[in-house]
Amino acid sequence: MSKQVIHPLTGHVYRLTEDGLVEVTDPATGARGVFDFQARWQSGELRHADLQMAGWVGRLAQRRTTRQPEQ
């Protein structure tokens, strides 16, 4: 299961995708948008995301890609 958080004020669902982006879904309308961890729009109907939520969900993927393997 992927990392997922529900925004406490808007109810939007923030989910980490397999490619390290953040998918935001509005459960009331079904609208979706894809953003990077700095809440920059990538694709989809939703054009705005909460910077803090996108960062919290998306930073895990950024840390994993920059970590060097232990020798």
C-alpha cells in the first residue's frame, strides 16, 4: 500500500505514486491532479495542492532516490 494522507481541512487525499509524484484526489468531485513534492502541478484537472501536504507525502520518495547504497 502506498503512503496516503487525508487533508484535515479540504478532505483531499494525497497519495504517493510509484514514480515518486503526489496524486491529489478530491473525493467530493472525483477530480485529480498530479504534483511533485513541492506542489508543482504536473498533470490532471486539479491545479493546486497544499505545499506542506505534498512535501510531507512526496519527500519520502526524494530521500529514497538520493540515498546511496551502503557498502
